[in-house]
Amino acid sequence: MSTAPACLSHGRVTVTPALRAAVDRLDHRSRHQAAYHFGWITVGGAPTSADAGKAVRPALALLSAEAVGAPPEVALPGAVAVELVHNFSLVHDDLMDGDEERRHRRTVWKLWGPSSAILTGDAMLALAQEVLLDTGLPTAAPAARLLARTTRHLIRGQVQDLSFEQRSHVTVEECIDMAACKTGALLSASAAIGAVLAGAPEATVAALALYGDQVGVAFQLVDDVLGIWGDPAVTGKPVHSDLRSRKKSLPVSHALNQDGPLSDELAAWLTTPGEPGEPGELGEEELRRVADLIEGAGGRDWALAEATRRMALAEDALRGVKLDAGARDGLLALGRFVVDREV
Amino acid sequence: MSTAPACLSHGRVTVTPALRAAVDRLDHRSRHQAAYHFGWITVGGAPTSADAGKAVRPALALLSAEAVGAPPEVALPGAVAVELVHNFSLVHDDLMDGDEERRHRRTVWKLWGPSSAILTGDAMLALAQEVLLDTGLPTAAPAARLLARTTRHLIRGQVQDLSFEQRSHVTVEECIDMAACKTGALLSASAAIGAVLAGAPEATVAALALYGDQVGVAFQLVDDVLGIWGDPAVTGKPVHSDLRSRKKSLPVSHALNQDGPLSDELAAWLTTPGEPGEPGELGEEELRRVADLIEGAGGRDWALAEATRRMALAEDALRGVKLDAGARDGLLALGRFVVDREV
């Protein structure tokens, strides 16, 4: 039960019925669109089982209750809530980013328009809190508080992400903070919420939260490396995809903030106009040159070393407190599964 | 202290510092845009004091604590939270409805774009829960639960409102349900949340909630009458404004659901294409004719009688439970102030 695929599969099987029951409480349009987004129904409403994503966050939530010796059911409302918050942010982000597809299906805003995506996202966010607070558990309030604070951080991360696109210079610290908010905050809350619902001691909750934070930043570091040097056959994205969009990713910001001719050349490139598909778009040869510049300035090595360092901190955090050994192994396996991809 | 203007002014003075402190916790962009939306700063960030709205909901929240014998401070986080939820919905609704101005100032989406309005609204919604749960009060959880459920109803109301625009027929019951969700639910939560935070008995909370529900529907009935027959000098909207947009308001839906030639003519008019500013737009004479059709089919008399009936139910609810007399008078005065306008 401690391998990542087993934890994920167990998580999905446990959480899906509760998640569906929660979504059933929404108004008929939000319910329909949320059920479509989760991959349970077709656009027309027929039952289906499309790829609904890995559901890493609910699996973390269940394991975090087990880790402190509670039955996983204690974490169930927390698992549903973190998955709702994650998907609220996906539905709103898809609209803001203009993404027309997610997991090979059209996005909610693309199918039903911007207003529908706004309302369905809003409904999922409010529902997440309702699911937690409806339990009536004495630990529901601290869990709901954790989730509200996490949502504030998640939004802060998306605000930073959008603002970076309009800025010519971003520090490494700002990039790390953005990753910690946009990716780390909800993984952290997921890894802690089961323990909060189980009433675990503060130090244990803090260790689990730190674990999720570090895994989140490590994930982003690796994801950014893959966005530049990843094999399209593995990542499913075009080669150099993050360079095409001139994304100020972590390796790029590290390289830019070095002294020397390589970073000067990189800075000049970043401020050249030319979005994908527009005049000024870079050709394959130029993209390879930019990738080499970033690598030459140490961006790739730094990002991978930093990801390794953060994974070690994450694992130390889990080893520093008393946890159920099987659940700890599950958390460690899930973290490695999230971060360790073909780099 | 029991006159409506006195209650509103006291409410604003009490709540604004706490609301500002809450908004200060947001990321810098959401903070700036929320502060602008609330009328505290200019677009550029200079202090100002623009019209920030009447702040009916915070005043109701404070009175609802006083009504059950608690000091109004007990309700302060609830007052902040309901005002945040109200303004989350305004920022998102302005975007969905394409409204470019609110209280004679440009709207958030118009100034900073759709993504900013989505994120600032999301941030205000999450913050509302955080403010309540940060109190650590044992009554924070039921108050936060009330607010989450209310937000679900609010969204349901907006979903219905948007869907009515696309439908040729809407029943009176559906229209009333929409008003109860879109307007009643948050007034109801506002009138109850102070009592919930004060730990009042369930029957008292239910009476206060019923009061807010009925005031909300009565408000919508009167507002819809004003949208057709209101004096532009009083309403600040063009004459027949709701007819120009062919809104399926409460008097219209009542008139449509009567048998007879008047409602047939009305139905034919409603399905004629022609938005304001487009070909097919109705002239002044036709608009007067449509207003007369609705009045002839009883739409105006019914709406006003129904508003009166609901206000009586609202006031009966408050008189049916033991409440502090001064606070009850304040609640009654606020309800009448909200509903009784020049009709």
C-alpha cells in the first residue's frame, strides 16, 4: 500500500463518492459543469470516465490522518475540500490563461463561456468550506481556517504569476515565493489537513505542512527544467515550450541573476517582442541557443540541485516527528512520485 | 440610535477599520483593487473617500448580536465577512454583466482586466472565511458554515439570473427563488450571523434569518417595480430600464403567467429580438405600451402587495422571539429603509 500508484488509486476510490455527493449539492449548472470538469460526465451529461487527473492532494490528505494514527475516514472531508479548492483554481486559471483544453477535453470556459467558469469555480470554492464545516467536528474550524489561508496564498501565487509576465526582471526569491504559493501551499495544506482533522499536535501538523511546502517547490523546479529541456514524448508538451512563451521560470530567473555575458544575452532575448505564433517568434535554432545560454549560466544545474535539496528537507521533516511508518512511507513515495520525473 | 441612517452610519464607522485590516492581508494587487472597489483609494492609490455603498449588511450583522443581548463587537468578524462576500459577488457580477461603472467609478475588470477581477473577487471570498475562523471563537465554525452555505445560494441566484436571460418562459416561483437566493440569502445571513457568533438559541437565529430572507425578497419586488415604473430622478436609471433589457423581472413574470390577451401580447414582445442599442430596440411609445400591458395584467399591483405581505412576515418573525427592544427597532428600521423607496 505504500507505493505511489497504490496510494493514488486508493485515494481516488475513497474520495470520489464523497466528492460526487458534495458536487450534487450545487445548482444544476455548476453541478453539470463541475461534473464534466472532473471527468465524470460528457458535455451532454452522459456518464463517462475521462482522465480526472492524478488526485495527488486527496491521497496526501488521507495519508496525513493515517500518519498520526487516525483512520483515513477522518480526513475524508479534508480530502474532498482540497480537491475542490484545487479544481476551483484550475477552472479559474484556465479562463485567465485562455487555455482551451485540459487533459484533452475542452475547458469549462471554452464550452460554456467565461461567466460559467467564474460561477462554477466560485461554487467549488464555497463548497470546499461547506464540506469541512458540515462535519460538525471540533477540528473542522482549524481545518477550514487552514484551507482559507491556503486559498489566499494560492491566489497570491496566481497574481504573481500573471504579474511576472508583464515584468522584465524577476528575482529568484520572487520566483521561489510564487512556486511556494501557487504549488506549495495547497500540497502543504493537503499533507496537513488530515492531521488537523484528527487533532494531532501542532509540531506534527507543522512537519507535515513543511513536507508539502518543500515537495511543491521541488516539483516546480523540476517542472520548469522539463519545460525547457524535457523530452516532448515524455512531457506531452512541445520542446522548449516555456522558452517559446518566454516564461520567467526558475532556471531562467537563476541564470538572469548571474553576472556575465551569458545572462546579458539572455536578458536581451527575454525583452525581445514575439509571442508564439506572432512575428518575432523564435525558430528552433534560436530556442536551442537560449536553452544553452540558460544551461551555461548554471540555470539547469542549480534548479536540479535545489530540487534535490528541498526533497531532502521534505523527507527530514517527516522523519523528525513520530508518524505511523506505513503512512510515512506512503507520503514519501507520493512526494517522490510527484517530483521525480524523467529529467 | 434606532433610525436606519443612524444604524448604517454606526455600522460603517465600526466595521471599516476591521474591513481595512482584513483587506491589508491580501497580496498587493488584490489589496489595491479591493481598496479601490471599497472606495478607500483612487486608481493610483491615493487616499479618497468615494461612495462605498450603504453597507446594509454589516449594520444588520452588528444589530443581530445586540438583538440577542451581546455586545456588537462579537459580531464584528461576521460584519466584515458578510461585507466581503457581498463585494466578492459585486466584483464578479460586474465582470459577468459587463458593467463598466459602479457608483460612478469604473469597475475593477474595466480598469485592470478580467483576470484581476476574478482574482480579487476570489481573494475576498476566501478572506471572508479566514476573518471568521481566525477569531478562534467556538461559534466561528457555525458562522463560517452559515456563510459558506449562503455563498452557495448566492451563486445559485446568479446562475438563475443569467439562465433566465436565455429562456423565453420563467415561472413566478422561479423568479421568487432567484430573488431569495441572489438578494435574500446574504441579507438573511447578515441578520443572523451576529446572533450565531453570540451563541443565541436556534429559534432566535431562525427568526432573524427569516427576517432577512423576507426583507430580501420584498426589496427585489420593489426594485423590480422601480425598474419599470420608477422615476429616473429617484432611481438614477433610465425610465423603463428593465423593459429595455427585456428583463424577466417579478412583475413581468407575474403578468406573463396570467391567462388572457394582455399576457399573450407581452409574451410576443418578450421574444422579439432587439437589445438596447441594437436594431429592434423599442421606442419610448412601445415601452410605455409594454409597461401598461404589465400593469393591466396585474403585475404592478401584485408585486407591491407581495412586498407588503413579505414585510409583514419579516416583522412578525422579529416580534415572535425575545429580542433586545432597541436592536429590534433598529432591524425593523433598516428593513423598511431597504424596501420602502419612492414607488
